[in-house]
Amino acid sequence: MVTGKDLLELGLKPGKWFKDALEHINSNDLTGDALHAYLDTVKPAPELPLLAQPVAFHENIRADTAVEQANIDYVKQSMQRLMRTPTVVAGAIMPDACPAGPLGTIPVGGVVAARNAIHPGMHSADICCSVMLTNLGKTDPKTVLDAAQQITHFGPGGREPEKQFALPAEIEAEMRANPFLNSERSLKMAREHLGTQGDGNHFLYVGVSRNTGDTVLVTHHGSRGVGAVLYGHGMKVAEFFRRELSPETDPANAWIPSETPEGVNYWNALQTVRRWTKQNHLVLHDAIAAALQASVQQRCWNEHNFVFRDGDVFYHAKGATPLDPKFMPDITGPRIIPLNMAQPILIVEGATTESNLGFAPHGAGRNLSRTRHKYSKIGQTDEQLFAEETQGIDARFFFNRIDISELPSAYKNAEDVKQQITDFKLATVLDEIRPYGCIMAGDWEQDAPWRKKKLAKAAAALEAQGAADSQADGSALAEE
């Protein structure tokens, strides 16, 4: 009888596969060449080391200030580490590139191509973050923004039952058929989060076309809780494969082999989440148009945070706008690149070049983190900053709380990014949607229950300390 010890003596790596292999070997009395031939079909593949040298990546970015150079230096260091991942075959960074985590993490504005591998960490939790545009003709922009404010939903959680949009039956069926999406938690979020925009840099923007004078509605958001849950499951599965296939790879860059059952199911789950996210935009646009009784003149949509496939190569775009039609066979029309709330949204087209890998920037990007940006504005009130940076536009925060980390100064210079798009031949600007106004979530966490609890706890601690100090002072006086 062949035992696990025998397999170890053959130099095989132990694992769960031992049990099934030993049962098959012993039930079929495999020995000699037959035994070795069978083991060759079931034994794990050898571990993949990091590449000796990082795969070269294209740099479509330049710095005009010391702060920008520091930002780019970190991005390049992170990419150099990431590009040693065994699956990687190509990469690029865009003019809006900025760090998105520890060294080795794909930056915002990064594109990484990998062969036969899907890396969940390279699309992040905000799967299919995307933008949709609807041309509403000569409808008054203020009327559009007012109607949108009554219809959209920002912040945590989902819609109340009486305000929910209907989840399409075909999307629900796809979710129920996929092991990554068929939990009651995912299905519940798919219903409640439909027609919601979240927080952070997501927005609802109303502007006017430079070319036609038409009023245009643009929304920016991703897959909300539906995508976040899928991302969590994907990272766990990828980590399982990382430990087996490439322990040297950074956990953030773990991958799911695309040809495994897990890889096929994960790819299909991504496509379902993509359809859900497009529907998430669509229900808002249709509801706003219906409330205004406005006819839709034009509509286009594109994601900029997703995984795209070309044969056995998977392009991970972390904040990069796909240009090549092979990535989006269902999309017609130009692509949409927002900059900041006070600047025009760019309507572009472009072609694949050696340096862009078929992508363009997704926006303006940041040079400083949200926290560092806030520190840089100490000395000015939120109200002062808001008045100064939103002059001339109708900027609104859904929770009536100013979030200075989303004001224009929090982002890279929009004109510089636009110029670099031209200089690096990333895309051609066809039109600009000039801003009338926008809605963002705002700093809803100021009133969040966890923050109130934390503040109350701190106040109670201060009060207790004050009482203790008073008692100590009283005791000291008594002793005197």
C-alpha cells in the first residue's frame, strides 16, 4: 500500500490532494511507471517565484511640482514591485496615477495585464466604478439638478423598501446561479443598493455641452455592496491559490487562475456585477428623465475600474478608461473622463498604442491623501474653502456637510492632466461638458453613529478625569 510518507519521499508537496490521490492509487494498485504517470496528472504545479526583474511598464505621466514628483516616485516604486508578479506581462500608468496602498499595490491610474490570471486586488472593492452620460436636450440645468437631488441616494446603506427600484429578473437569475453571488446577503444588497451612489468621489453632475449647448447628466459610482462582497470572496479564493502557487507574491497581488472552475465563476460574476452596475446608473437616469418629462437625446457609459479580457490576457484597470472596442463589445459612442466638480467633463475617443495598452486616464487623480489634504488646509474653515472653490457652480452635498477632500484643490491640476492626455497621445477630446453643478455625498460620517459613540466616550472620559482632578484638589486642600 502506498502511503503519504511514500509520496513525501518522492518529493511531493503535501496537501488536501494527498487523500484523493492515495485512494485512487491504492484502489487501482498503481506502481512504477503507472504510478508516476498518474501523479504527474494530479500533483500541484511547482511554486512560481517572483520574476527576477520587473516587467517594463509605460509611463504616461510627468511632474510639474515637487509634490507631484514625490507622488510619481512612489507610484513607480509600487509598480516596479508589482511587475515582478509571475503572471504579469505588461503595464502602464496614466497622468492621473496616484498611490492606492502599500508598496506593490496597483496605483489608481494603473493598468496591469496578466496571462491566465484574474487579480481581485487589482480591481479593488469598488468593482466597475463607472460613469454614465445622458443628454437631456435643452432642459434647464437647475431643474435637472433639483429633480436629481430628490431622486438619487448617497451615503451608507440602501433604499427603503418603498423607494427601491426593481431588480431585473435576469440579473437576479445570474446571481443565484453563481457561487460567488448567490448568498442572501448579496441578493439583499442587489435590491437595496440599486439606484444608490455611495460616498467618496462619486457624484451626480449636471453640465452643458460645449458643442451643442444641450444639458447633460453624468453619474459616477460603482457596484456598491454587491461588488464589495464579491471582492471579499475573490480575495479569499485568490489567497488560497497564492499560498499554493506563489507564496512569494504579495497578498494584494494574489490571483485566481482563469481556467480553473473558480476562475470561470469569478469571471462570470464580474460580468454580472458589471450588468448590475450599469443598471444602477440607468434607473437613476431614467427616473430623472421621467420626472422632467425630458426626452433622451444621447446616452453612453463606460467603466474605469474593472478587468478586461483579450484572449488569455486579462487587463486590470484600476482607474483607467478603456478605449479599445475589444474590451467593451457592448459599448458604442465616446468615453467619459471627469476631472473635478468645477471643471468640464471630457468626452473623448482614442485608439490602442504601444504605450497606452488601449486605455486613457479616468480623471484627475490626487497628489495627497484625503487626510494630508485636509491638514494642508488648516487655518481655513470648510465654509471658506467651499465658497472659494465652488464659485460659479451649484455644488451640493447630499448630507449638507462639506467634504473638503472632494473640493477641486484635492485633485491634480485639471489643465495639466488634460494637456498630458494630448502630449502622451492617450485620447482626443471631442467635447466638454461644462459644469452647472453637482451633488456629492459630503462628510456624512460627522453624524455617523460610530463617530457619535466615540465622541461621547471621549467626553465621558474627560468628564471623569475632571471629576477625579477636582476630588484630588479637594483632598489636597483638606490636608492643608
